[in-house]
Amino acid sequence: MSLTIEIPSKTFLVGEYNILNGGDSILITSKPYFKFHLEKLSKAQQLIQPFHKNSPSARFILDNLNTFKDYSISFNNQHNSYGGFGASGAQFLGCYLAKQFLINGKLSIHDICPNTLLKTFWKYCSEQVQPSGGDIISQLYGPITLFNSHNVNIQTMEWKFAELGFYLIPTHHKLPTHQHLENLNICFDKDFDQTVKNVRIAINDQNCRNFIEQVNIFNNMLLSKKLVTENTIKLLKLTKKCSAILTAKGCGALGADVILIIFNKLDQKTVSEFLIKNNLHILASDHDTVSSVKIRYNDQN
């Protein structure tokens, strides 16, 4: 028996930091998928799991050893050397969903209670600052998820802009998010929160101009509060040399791992050529947004 769960990558569109203080955030899920694989062991074998012993995933497995003891677990991260796309969240989500499958003999995303999922995730986190859980919620639902961890408000949306496209660009500068959050001292900012709400309205209204304006405002607020790394600031300045790029922002903790670039689709070729010329790798685009996880089950012995 084997179970494969494909879990999409996540990127913060807007709302990083705001989500940590009871505010809203908006996340995008896209290809490539992380692949979580569970397989029945022979009687002579013992549980094999690939996660760091102090990770939420390893703690979860250890606490549910009776459920997992007869299985091997593997996890394929196609992002290789760069981060920011939700690998640790995908690991935990895979473990959680696999347990539901092993206990119930079936697995449907519609049967997963987000409140229970979040409480379970937080239980196994060891960080001084509790992670938002935005990764696993967006990866569970997608393709664009408005999420508030304070009241567990979840709204899903589609990329509705016929005129606008986006690229996700990995910076290859991985930031240890848990260490950064432990040293972070930031209070709730009503301007942050209102801007996220404005972005949601612009998406629902398909208002391209307002959307660009609000994403740019959020990016400028991050810059003004020194919540962007120097490397990302250099890359953002570089994007300004291409007039076809309408706006760009760093995504996630300190904007360190991923750059979001938004452009008019009529200018896609110009933008692509500019990025290639400057050795910036396009990982995903608006054509790569995906909804939820994909589940494959094989009951052959």
C-alpha cells in the first residue's frame, strides 16, 4: 500500500508580518509540488522518516508512532537549495493528512477541519513565536487564500486579472524564518491590515490599477519598517530598470527568499527577456497557480 500527496508551493502575496499580529494575509499556491510519499513496510523493516528531529513533522510522527510505525515516509522538495515556498509546512501537512488516511481508510480535503489542523500544528511547534499557519492553510486550499489566524477566517479566490501576469523569482538567499521570528518585535499595524483588505477588494473587483497600487503600498511599508533584506532591496531596484514591470516586492520573512513581479501580459516577453538577461530564474507564473493538494493511493501489496 502506498499514498502520495502532492502539496503546492506557497508564496505570500501580501500580509507577511500582519498575519502574526491577528491581521489578514493573502497567499498564492503554485507549482512545483512537494511530494509526500507513504509506503507500507515489510515486517522486517522499521519506520523511516526524513524530517529533522526537532521539526513539527518529526514530533507529530513520534507522538503518533502506533499509526506510522509500519510505514516509510519520503519527502521530495523540488526547490533544492532555495526556500520560502513552504517546505516545512508541506511536510507537516503531508504527515497530518497521512494520519487521517491511515485512521479513516480514506482521505478527502473536505473532511479536514482547519481549526483542528492549526491547533495540531501549533501544538508541535517549538518556536518561541507561534508560526501563523498560513503556509498549511493556503497549501490545503489555494490557489489564492485570504487567511486570518486569529479568527481562522479563510476565503479562497482565483487570479482574476485577464490583463495582469506575475512571476515568482527565487533569490537563492534562504532566511531561517524561525530564528528571525524569535528576534522580531513588531506590533499590529492598522495600515498593514487595511492594505491587505484593499488588495482583496481589488482582486475580487478585478481592478488592475488598484491592485498594483495596493501591492506597491504594502511593499513600501515593508521597506520603511526595514523588513526587507539588502539583497532583496538590490533586486527590487534592478526591476525598476524594466519599465514593463508594474511592481515588485519581496515575499515572506524579510522578503528574503522570493521576489514577486507583476506585469501587463502584453509585455510578458519583454519582462522575461529582462529577467533572463539579469540571471533571474522564473520559478512560476500566474499560469502555474493550483488549488489544494493532489492525492494518489495504491492499495497493491
